Amino acid sequence: MTEFINRNRRHLTWALYALVAVLILLFVGDQLAGKRAARVVQTLISGVLVGGVYGLVALGIVVINKASGVFNFAHGWMMVVGGMIFWSFFTVSEISVPGALLLSTATMLMIMSTVSWRTLREGRNPLITVGGIVLLTALMTVGGIEFQWLHALAGTFAGAILTGLAVERFAIRPLIGQPLFTAVLMTLAVAEVLHGVTQIAWGTVELNLPIFVDPHTNSRFRPIRLDAFRDLLDGVAIVRVELIIAFVLAIIAFAGFIVFFRYTSVGLAMRATSEDQQLAQSVGLRVRVILAITWAVAAFLASIAGVLQGGAVGLSLNISYVALRVFPAVLLGGLESIAGALIGGIIIGIVEQFGTLLNSSEQVGTNLAPYLVLMLVLIIRPDGLFGEKRIERI
């Protein structure tokens, strides 16, 4: 018997996995049997829409891990900071020119010093620095309330780039050569610092970010009712318009990053650095600069996700916990897979929504179901669905 088990261990293991999967499907099917088809379809659509934003959050985490091997636990608070900066510019009628000038100056100086300290110290290309400061300041302050979108986008862009570059410069770069786990712990420290800064600057009260509003009524869009399928679904499925808009914008941002990553010179340099830093440096690429750009891009993606999440469900410090819920999506799709980030995000979004449907407690959907799926998948595929299996030879 022992010899038979040892000889067929692999087949028996897969048979056990299949049995567990069948039991889970039977349990879920039995629970869903008492639910109306309209409720099931509504849950599925909501899961896909929520998962699109989760995929964008996962993308920022994957970008950092792919380039430097660091799992960024501060990503959630980068979302909060980006969302709060957007709110600060979007909800005021008149932007402070000195404040916008200060933000623009800090951002441009950080960008130029990242490119080269010598360039900044010797005063090379001063027109680029001054021109960037003037342009960013103008974009943040031109016009009145009718230009609030322009103000908010420019301010969020500058704030996100400054945050990403500052985190890389003062927290991550000094740890080069140290054990990788040290950098991971540093991201936890950065998360707490951003937490404190956010509380001091914006407080702890949930803020209303009215970006998904009907321009005719100046209120939130009325949900879409699928009345045409009432008879087929034995009821009416309702879909929130805010989730649809957030999903579409998240997919556009995702596609924009892929175009940037694949077809621009900076994106190609990021790809080369993510594959092999030593080889990239040997062919003349400035690895430290590229890593700094990677952190800036990840912070910008986090800010976009923070704005979308804040506009859909409300802007509060609790948005930071979205990143914790997205970690299963990152591991599920694969730590280094960009496509896996989106697929994993959608899967986790669907699992969350169905977990909440099957159990009235929201904690089951958000804190239990995704991690159960993650455990099952990682047992079968430890590298994730689309992760790369690396073999190290000694």
C-alpha cells in the first residue's frame, strides 16, 4: 500500500484537489439554489466591476515587486494620499497660488535630482526645471471652479510623483545592499508615516468626493435596472453606475500603463531592469533612476485607484484596507504578472461579492472568502495562476 501511494502520489494529490473543488462547488451551488437569478447576476456583475478597480490596485503592487522584489505594504496609504490630494483640489473654488507653487517646486526639484544630482547642482537645463514649475502651477490654478478637474488632475499627478520619488529616495534607496526583508519592513514603516500625515492633514472623517454625479441633477446617478430581463431572471438586477464608470476608468488606466510599459523607452528600460538589474546596468541603463521612476509610476497608479475607490464608495482612511484585500489578488495572479493582476483582481472581486451574498456578514466576503480561495490556488500553483517559476542553481 505504501509503495502504491509513493508511486502514484502526484495523481492522488490531484484527485484530492479535484474532490475538494467538487465539494466546494456543491456547497456553493446548494447555497445559491435558494437565491433568485436576478440577485446572482447582480452579484456577478458587481464583482466584475469592483474587481476592475482591485486589478488597478494590484497592478501598482506588482510593478514595484517586479522591478525590485519589494512587496509594498504602503500602497494602500499611497491610495489614501492620492485621493485626499485630489479631493483638496477638486472641492475648492480657488486654489492657493503659493501652495501650488510650493508643490510644483518640490516635485520638479525631486524629479531633476532623481535624474542627476550633478544636473541640479550645476544648474544644467534650468529652463526645464523652471518651465515645469510654471506649467504645473498654471495647471493647478488657472481659472475658477469650472476648471476643477484640471486642477485636481494636475495636483494629484504632482503629489503622487513627489510621494513616490520621496519614498524611494529617503526610505528604500538607503537600504540597497541590505536584506530584502529590511526593505519590506521599511514599507510598513512608510505606511504608518503616511497614516499619521493623512490624519494630521485631512482628519479621520469620511469625505464626499462627488466625481460620479449626474451633471443634470448634480446628484449621484440612478442605478441601472435590468427590467428587460425581469422574466428571465425572476426579478430585477440593479447595477450601480458609479461602479461601471470606475471600472471603465480603471481599465483605461490599466491599458495606458501597458502601452507605456511596452512601447516607450522608459517602459522598455523598466522591463529590462525588472528582468535582470545587473544585466541592465551592464548595458548602460541607470538602474537607480529607473527604480525611482517605478516607484513614482506605482504611486500615480495608487492615486488613480484611490480617486476611483473614493468616488465610488466614499473617501476615508478605510480605503487603505483595500490594498490588504487586494494582496490575495496579487498572489493569485502571480507576483510578477501584469495580466495576472487584472485577472486576480476580478476573481477576488467576484469571490468577495458572492461571499457577502452567501453570508449576510460583510466580513465573510471581504476578510474570509478571498483568502480561502488564495490558499486553495497556492496549494495547487504556489507561483499563482500566471506567475513565473524560477529555478535557482547553486
